[in-house]
Amino acid sequence: AEVLTMNKELITRRVGTQVDLKYILVRRDFPGSPYQDKFVRDFSFIEDDPEVDVVAEVMGGTGAALDYTVRAIKAGKSVVTSNKELVAAHGYELLKENGVSYLFEASVGGGIPILRPLSNCLAGNEISQVAGILNGTTNYILTRMIRAGLTFDQALAEAQELGYAEKDPTADVEGHDACRKVCILASLAFGKHVYPSQVETEGISKITLEDVAYVASAGGVIKLLGQIKDLGGGKIAAFVGPAVVYNGSQLASVKGVFNAVLVRGDAVGDVCFYGQGAGKLPTASAVVADMADCAAHTEQRRIFGWGAGEEDYVVDYKTAIKMPFYVRVQGDETHIKQAFDNVKFLSRRGQPADEKAFITDEMTEEELERRLAGFQVEAVIKVASY
């Protein structure tokens, strides 16, 4: 509402017709709001009004938001959303509806333009990989652990105090939010719907300052990454989890609540989209851009979508992808060298004699687990190749 109001003349000029805000559906009172005259409590006002062409859904969840979205589409209204949970779970079904548009740029990366460039600007590329820092809360926490030496619990408390983390931070710190965004990116980049249940997901709550220090000695930082890779033969791998990113990577320099998405295409090479991944106005920027697109093309559906998902389409990365790993164990070098052909040992200040950390050669995670049998494993983190 704020963006539509403050940039009304600019939006009208770019769309070619006046875009007016008519209703705001609310569940509670907002005393003193300048938009009081727009408030309604019943979605039917919006659903049944022939003057309403575009509806923006920014409620979140898959309950009432799904109901209202379906009703709006059936009433012939285009729908714009920032709701990554809804798009990840029901995007394929909602995109099948004829005659209207369903756009969701704000669902991934907040104000960062990524979905439209991925589907349009990079349409001439065969995409091989997509990787990104997709959650500002976890990136802020890891940044504070790396730069200020805060523990995970201390950094989380600070993020909550600053409003970057929810009172219940589970969706962020356990990777669920990033997982939903991976589903959308994977569906768009590779053409078939990917569901959250198909994406192996791990959060950052087990990351310690010991791991941060060891990885720093190797010239890297720890980031929560969503990763998608084309395996060929109509199969992909998609997963979310902590990763070691070396300091030469563009992703290593992404700090605080910022997000970044790296796309690797056969023609363009690597391109990186960077900016504020959350926040009131950045997210509103993406929502209003989609609304303007729909308003400018009320007689034409914006083609934007993918095909049906398949149960065996997403392959377990643990058996399919070889990569190096960061490992921290209780043990001695002799036993580690017996289990691994070649490792790079790491060190940190105050390192106990019986604690060892190292970077492995490339191998599958399945093979790594076999080699670590018999060790007391404290941490295993993937090493990214971006």
C-alpha cells in the first residue's frame, strides 16, 4: 500500500493506465492507519468486485491464503504473492489456471529480481546449477558468529532483538524457508515442480564457533546454501544445508541480512543476483512490480510456470554428487589417514589434542559416512564449488 501510494504517478506512467488501491483485507484493527477507508473483513468484497483486476496475497501459509488465491483466480483476477510456502506446495496447480496470471517474484529473494530474469533473460541458456544464500536471518546469525565471535544462541538472540528473526525461528534456522525457495528456483530453472519433501534440508543450529575458526583457517566462511544441480538424464539434485564457501567466491562476501543467488548457464557463465532478501519495502518493491506487470497486461496471461513434478525426478545428492567435506572428529591423525587417502588438516587457537578437523578429497556423502564409521563425529559440512 505504501509503495503504491508514494510511487503512484511513476507506476501509472510505466503501466500506461492508472493503478488504484481499492481494498485491503484485514483480520485485526490498525488504529491510525492512513488506509482505514480501504479495510474490509470479508474477502467476498474483493472476489465479487468486477473493478478489481489484480489481487496481492501477502498473508503467508497455505490455509486461507490458498482459499483466497483459488477464489480470486476463478473470479478472473490475476494474483501476485510473496508467499513462498504456498508457491512451493501448490505452484503447479495454481499456474495451470487459464486466463489470468499468477506471479511471485517476491517469494524468492525479497526485492532481488531473480525469477523473471531466470525465466526470461536467461531463457537462451541451459542452466546447470543454481546456488544461493536465500535466508537473511541465518546469514545474519552466521555473519555475527564469524565477525563478532558470538555463539549461535547469542547471535540468534541478537537477531530476534533487532527484528530479523521471529520469536519462533525454526523455519529460518532449520532451513525450511530456504527449502521452499529452492523448490521455486528448481521448478523454474529445470521445468518440473519440486516439492519441499523432495529437498534434503539441514539448518545451522549445530554450527559452533569451533567450526567457524577451523573454516577460517582454511580461507573460508560458513553459509547456509540452497543448491540445485542438473545431473543429466532428466534428473536433478536439490538440497539445503551449511556449506564452506572459500573467500574468493562471490557468495562468501554476502553479509548480514543480504541474499545472493548464483546461476550458472552454458552461454552466460556465472551471474549473481544480490540485494536485500527481506524487509518491508524491498519485498513490497517486488510485489508491486508484479502487480504493475499484471495491470499492464490485463488481456494477456503472463506465461510463467513449469510442468508436473515426478517422484523420482529429484535424486538423493548423497549418492549422486561428489564434493569435498569439512569434518571435525575426536581422534588422531593416524586413524584419519588410514580412513582417508588425502586430507588437509586444519587448526585453530585452543585446539584440544584429541580434536581434529580436516578437508577431504571429493567423494559422495554416502562414501564419507562409510569412511567415518568408528569415529566420534562432531561436525560434517559440505564444501561448495562456487
